[in-house]
Amino acid sequence: MYNAISVQDLTKHYDNVIALNHISFEVEKGQIFGFLGPNGAGKSTTVRILTGLIKPDGGKAFVMGFDILKNPIEAKQHIGVVPEVSNAYVDLTAWENIILIGKLYGMPPQKLKENATNLLKEFGLYEVKDRLVKGFSKGMKQRLLLCMALVNDPELLFLDEPTSGLDVESARLLREKITQYNKDGKTIFISTHNMDEANQLCHRIAIINHGKIAAVDTPENLRAQSMELQYIEVAFNKNINLQEFSKNPSITKAVSKGNKVYIYTADPPTVIEFLVEYAKENNLRIFSLNTMMPSLEDVFIKLISSKEAIIQ
């Protein structure tokens, strides 16, 4: 059984810039796989190689079992792509755009019309199918791009920043559709810098920075491996002197934000005991106290600031 995506020692240079530096990772069939990184990290370059738009300078990449360099046409028959920048023709109607994509895939006319109709209805665009795309909102264009990517019923779907710039309602709809299509058996590769989105949707995540893979794991495991980033959120009835907290060896850092204090520690039970005693000794009342796991954003910032890699 082959993986949906297999990347082996992939490299890419642009003049003197190393865009991808010998990266390797795998995406299992049926997964939603998140590809995270800051701007310029190599996300878009990786997607362009995997979708056959550009060639790597070294390494190998297999998509649905096909070598993307040796068998690009066969690989492309199994994928759908939603690019970050809309590739819909604005002087064509929504219907004409979808039909054009289906013809490029060589779909039988009857099956193409059936799929196009069903997708437009599913994404709430059927009533405007004969309108020119130039009059569509950002959210409508993004929904149309998904229809275009899905018209050939691909096994693997590439999404490059799928909810970027969308309003809350449109972004939620797209996330629901992504989850639905994954439940229907499709593998989904999402390139994004939206931590909340990746945390909600993805089974596994790769974090890339400066062309290198910094980590590959589940969101839960990534957070568990960064427990020093967990913190206690506490609110007292009076202002306190944070300098007194710095004397406690179990406290890594303490910062005040509004009426709350955020105390970073790898040993919450010990620090909670300290806080209770501190409140008693200083005649303070604790209004609220919560132990917070590190967020995916915390882990992301740690990893892109570090040279260490965590590959699982």
C-alpha cells in the first residue's frame, strides 16, 4: 500500500536562495495533512512541485504512487488543486469555468455536467452559475475554486491557504466541506499559516522553516513535546509584584496581561501550591486559576526559532 504523498530528500534552489533543503515527509491516505510555515519558508514551492508546476533540483516526490517527475500526467489525474491565488477565468461564468476544467481532465460530457451541477448546488453557487466570475466576492470565488478542484472527483486535494481573506461564515463553510470530503475518503493536503485551522482540521502536521522540516507529528504530540510552554492563568483581587515570582525555581516566566497573570512552568502542581500559599500570606483572593496547555501557535513559534527537529 503506497502513501498518498511521499517526499524524499527534495531540494530546490532559486539562484543563490535555497527554497527547499533536502526535505522528506509522508502523507498517509485518508489524512488531512497540514503544511505550516512562515512566509518564505518553502510551503508554496513544495506544493508547486507536488502538483507538477515546477521541477525540483534534487530528490523524489511520489503522488498517489506516481513519480511526479516521470509520470506527471498520471499523478495529476488523481489530484485537485485550490491555489492561493484564484485561477478562475473572470471573463467566464462559473459554469464555464468548471466545464473547462472537466474537459481538461478528459471527463465524459454527461458525467462532467452531473458533477458540475451537484457541486454548484452543494456550494450554493447554482443560482449564479451563469454569472461572470468577475462579479463574484472573495468567498464565492473560493467556493468556485473548490468546485473546480473537485469536479474530477480526485483522491487527493491540495489546498493552498484555503481560507485566507475570507469572512468568518465563508471560512467556516469551507472548513466543514474539507472535513466532509475527508470523511468521504479523500486525502487533503493543506498549506497554511493559520494555527487554529490546522489544529481543528489536521491529523498530522509538518512545520517547515527556511526550507527545512522542523517537525512532523500530530498536533497533540507536538504540544506534548513542548510542555515547558504550558502556563497557569491566574487572577487575583489586587495587583501583585511579579518580581516575587521570579524567585521560584519552578517558574520559567511570569507576565501580566490586563487583570490576569500568566505563569509559564513545566511543573504546574508545584506552582499552584505556591500560588495558594502566596495568596494566603498576602491576604489575596484568587478569582480564577486555570492550567493551559501550550497552543499549536506556541509550539510553532518555538520550532521556527529553534534549530532542533522533531520527526515522528
